[in-house]
Amino acid sequence: MTDFTIAKDAEGIATITWDCPGKSMNVMTGEALEELSACIDDALADEAVKGIVITSAKADFAGGMDLNVLAEMKEQAGDNPAQGLFDGIMQMHGLLRKIELAGMDPKTKKGGKPVAAALPGTAVGIGLELPLSTHRVFAADNPKAKIGLPEIMVGIFPGAGGTTRLVRKLGAMAASPYLLEGKLLEPKKAKSAGLIDEVVDDPVAAARDWVLNATDADLVKPWDAKGYKMPGGAPYNPAGFPTFVGASAMVNGKTKGAFPAAKALLSAVYEGALVPFDTALKIEARWFTNVLMNPSSGAMIRSLFLNKEALEKGANRPEAPDQRVKKLGVLGAGMMGAGIALVSAQAGIEVVLIDAKQEAADKGKAYTESYLDKGIKRGKVTEDKKQQMLGLITPTTDYALLDGCDLIIEAVFEDMGVKAEVTKKALAAVGPDCIYASNTSTLPITELAKASDNPEQFIGIHFFSPVEKMLLVEIIKGAKTGDRATAKALDYVRQIRKTPIVVNDARFFYCNRCIIPYINEGMRMVKEGVAPALIDNAARMLGFPVGPLQLVDETSIDLGAKIARATKSAMGDAYPDGEVDEIIFFMEGEGRLGRKSKAGFFDYDENGKRQGYWAGLEATYPRLDTQPDLIEVQHRLMFAQVLEAVRALEENVLMDIREGDVGAILAWGFAPWSGGPFSWLDILGAEYAAERCDQLQAAYGNRFACPGLLREMADKGQSFYGRFGPQAKAA
Ligand code: NAD
């Protein structure tokens, strides 16, 4: 036994303790499930045992299932992976059902042994599904603990009975935020919501106490008792019917049908609600198998869980001593600088916030204050915390205060001259070891580094807006950037709890390089006469949070025009986007600059609320009589982005496909169900992707030409993860 151990005492309590060796958090594995099963069998068979307490030796109960287990179950099943998965899942259900029925007589429901769960801290995923199968759940009063079922966030759903039990416990409507949105709660709120039963100082003592005093009736779950009715009503009941119709509409409205797990979850809930509990578990297992067999779930787990975590833990960090930031200088207290100061102070870092004028610097700090005030109103921040954070930010115009900074992040106007001037001023005020970073979105890091005598200490740290919300930070290595600068940027991003990717310097780096063709393809289609609603909805049905035309309105037409002019002057005759510029300059000429001018591809009301597409567009760009197929529009939008990602890999701008996938989902919401551009191409298969490139190129132009790398992979029958994944790299 390694993960679960059993100890029996004189009072007749068997305490089963979960303690994964060598890990700070318990995660469930196949072997651990077998051990738990053996402990339960032992306790149920031993006449001296009156009841069971299941707990953890760690600060938390459990972080969930080791997601590699699901992949293993599939692999080990050989020719029939669906059957293998289904059998594995049913085995898990069998164990949890054994705990729930606890040896009671099936007819009289008497004679079972009480089982209670004692949760010292966080209990998520199977870490809650297991407690839900016990008869009473006690949690420690630990406000930092998180309780819930977050599976949907990585493209699966609670498949160890959590879906069926929670719906039967709370009703479909009340369970939906936990199942469909993966909402996590601290213990007191989890108790109010009905996820757990008690919040106490000492959960093990309380659980023991309860077990010793439990009666037969305490052990019978409502769904195992006669006359059980689902809270809120079952689907065929007049009260329950609207819940299911509403939930179905809501899920489709939110996901546009693009996320297989949400749909499957809803089917499991609906169909499960029509049948007895044990059949409902079987239905849950079938839908869970269905989701696991869909390549989307594997791709989502890989990108949003395994690879995201690997990048956060420093998978691509060069060897260097600890580079955590103690004192940060931020140059420019505008929209980005203010956000960078906020997230840094949140991480406990001292910040000197510099702007050309004191009012501008003060305004930058005031951003943190108003952010914290909103937090106080919502009960998420205390006055103490606010004062402590504000105390960390010093707004000033005086560069001398930068003395002692070990990292500077520059976020002044996007102008080479202005940036060079502040770089020189700042570097004159700091020590020789200070690392200097620019938050530029378009200027080459290698060029900017020329303002420093130490280009090896110069790097790009590119945030996305709004800084406090966006989860990704793109780190850009200039031609001379050294390892310590990269390690510093990575350690800083880890301090502020965001996900980093590290790329080489090239026009628009990685993320903007791929977003721009997405937006441009949308505008090209408008010019060809494709209906704007078809373009934006095609993107949303792929799972993008906003369509390309809406995205232009949000980021503004004049920004697009500015980038177009600058890129054209830099690229000269090689510039490929003249056709797109025509429509950008047309919109600019009409004064329709996007949401900020309350006119763009959309009309807006006085409050900036979208009112529908601008009817005037059609006068200049008449609609095609025959509109293209949805799939054709979707493929144009997808290929425009993913081919750019492949070119970034070919050119070594991108060095790790994991970063390409994770970055795309976190930075611009690239179809999350696909796992990212490279995962999507792997799902399509290189051969089909190359064939589609040829067709799109013939129909729409050379921007869709198949990159040499993709063609080669198609010829050799390779996949991106097979060729460039971490295992392939390590081999
Ligand atoms: P902004 O105009 O809101 O802020 C720039 C700030 O720099 C202003 O407060 C200005 O007073 C200050 N400033 C200008 N010259 C200065 C000088 N010589 N000394 C001190 N302060 C000076 O711009 P922003 O949107 O915060 O962008 C800043 C940088 O971040 C730019 O390089 C931009 O390309 C980049 N960026 C912006 C976004 C975005 O979405 N806005 C995203 C990523 C990166």
C-alpha cells in the first residue's frame, strides 16, 4: 500500500488515509483506486469495524484524477479503446457505489457501516466525487480550500458519478454552475450550496463522532430511498421540464455547440434523470467514454492542463539561479503600465511607476486603487490588503527612485525614439545587473536593445490587455538576449501567476502574427461580399470568443490602419495585405473606428452597446447572391491562423509547439476545444490539411500555400506532437 492506508482503533473506527508518496497533492491513479477498494473491502468485512472515515494526510484532500490515467486506460484497451474506457469507468463507479451502499441489506437498507469523509482542504474532481459517495462530508474551515468539479474546464465532465450524484442531490438547475461552469467554492460556501455537509475546526474528529452515532437511516441516500423525487423536478415533470429546455438553450448559446463535453454532460444529466440511479451511472459512463474518445478531450487536457502546467513550472527555463523580482520599475503609467503595476503589487513586488508627468503616474496608481475598491465591494479584498498593496506602488517622475530595481518593464508610447530615450535614462539609474524588458507589441526587440550597453540583459515581456485579466505573457528573446534575462522574465511571470511562452524575435512575435491574419481574413470576406454575420458567427461556432469583425471594432480600426501603414513601409513590395488595407482605410475614412467611436462594423448606441451590423457596408461591398458554406468560411478563418503558426515554427520564432498551442488559446481564445493550432492540425491529419491548403490556395490566393514543413509531414505521415512533442524531443 502506498497511496491509501487503513488504521483501525479500539472504538471500531477504520480510518482510511490518502497520502500519495512524493507529491504535495493527492491525485487519483489506477493503482490508488485498487488500494482504496482493498481498504474498503477490509473495513466492510471486519466485524470489529463499526464505521469508516476517509481523510488525507496532506494539507488538502485531493486535486483530482491523474489525467494520464484516462489516456492509459484507452491505450491499454488495444483494438477496442471505447470498451476499455467504459469498463475502467464502470469499475470506478462500482467502487464508489460500494462505499455508498456500505454493505447494507439491499432490501431493508439496514446494517450498513457509516462512511464519512473528512476534508482538510481542497477537494476537486474525483477529490469531491469520492466524498459525494460517502454518507456525510466534513470540511475544515479553511477559506483557502477549493471545493468543486472543474473537469469541464479541460474538456471533460465529472465521470466518476459526480454528475449523477450532484444532480440527484441538488437538482439539475442548482447543480449546473458546478457541472457546466466548473465553479469552485470555499468550504462555507460549498456547504451553503449543498456540495458538502459540515464545516468544522477538526473534520476528522467530527467525522468520527458522526460515524459513531449514525443510524441506519442516516446511511440511505435520498435516491436509494423509496419515493425519491429529484429536486426541481425530473425532465418529464412539469416543474423540471423548463429547467432542461432552458439548460439546453443556455449551453448551446454559450458554447455554440463547439464543446463536446458540455453537450455530452447535458445528455448524461437528461437521460440519467429518466432512469433509476444505477442505470444513470451507466449512462454517465457511456457519455464520459464518448467524450474521452473524441480527440478534442485529449487535446484540451494536453494543452490546458498538462502543457500549461509544464510551461508554468518552467519547462523552457534556462539554467540560472533564482531570479525572482524584488523591486520592479515600470516606465509609462498608461493602460498597460498601470495594469503591470497592479499585477506586480498583487504578487507582493515593490513597484516604482514612472511617467512623464506626476498626474499621469498618479493616475496609473489610481487604477490599482479603483480595482481594489471594486474587490472590497464584492467582499473579495480587505481594507488592509488594499493599503498593503497601494503601499507597494510609488508613482513618480524621478528616475533616481529606480535605484535598486532588479527588473524594469517599459510600457511607454510605441515609438522607437521615445523608447530609446527612456531606456537610457532608466539604465543610468539602476545597477549593472538589472534586467530590462520592453512591453512593445510591434517593435523588434533586437533593435530596441541597441539603446542598452548590455543587450544580453534586454528582453521583451509582452502582456495582453487588460493585464489583470489576460492569463498569457509572451516573452521575446532578442538576437543577443542571454539566459539570465530569460530566466528573470520567466521567474517574474511565475510570481504574477500567469502562463509564459518564450519566442524568438520576429515581426509581431507569435501571438499578434497569428491574430492579424484571422482579422484580415474576416475583412477580406466582407470585401468579397460575404455576410458579416456569417463571418463572425462562423468563428463563434468554432469556439472563438469573438468573431474577427467584432474583434476589429474592439481593438479599433485606427490601430489596424496604423499597423498596416507601418508594416507596408517596412516590407515594401513584399507586403501581402493591400486588399485588406482598402477596407481598413475605407472604414477609417468614414470615421467608423470601432466601439470607441460608437461606429465600426457594428452600429452602437450611446452607451457603446452593439446594435447590429452597419447597413452602410453593403453599399460599398455588395453581398454575394450565393453565400459560401459555413465550413468554407470556418476553414478560411482557421487556416489563416494555423498556417501562420506553422510558419512561425518553421522560422524558429516558435521553439516549442506546446507554447504555440497554449499561447493561442490563452492569448486570443483560439478554438479551445481543439487544443490549439498544432493540435487542430493533428486532429485533421497533415495529409488532409495539406490537401485543404492546395484547395484554399487555388480558390483564394497564395497566403494559403502549404508550408514546406506541413507538406513534408503529409508525405511522411507525421503529426506535430509525434514529431515535435516533448517525448519526441527527449528521444
Ligand atoms: P498608453 O498610451 O496608454 O500609455 C503610455 C504611457 O507612457 C502614457 O501614460 C504616457 O504618458 C507615458 N509616456 C510616454 N512617453 C513617456 C516618457 N518619455 N517618459 C515616461 N512616460 C512616458 O499606451 P499603452 O496602451 O499602455 O501601451 C504602452 C506600450 O505597451 C506600447 O509599447 C504598446 O505597444 C504596448 N502594448 C499595448 C497593448 C494594448 O493593448 N494597449 C498590448 C500589448 C502591448
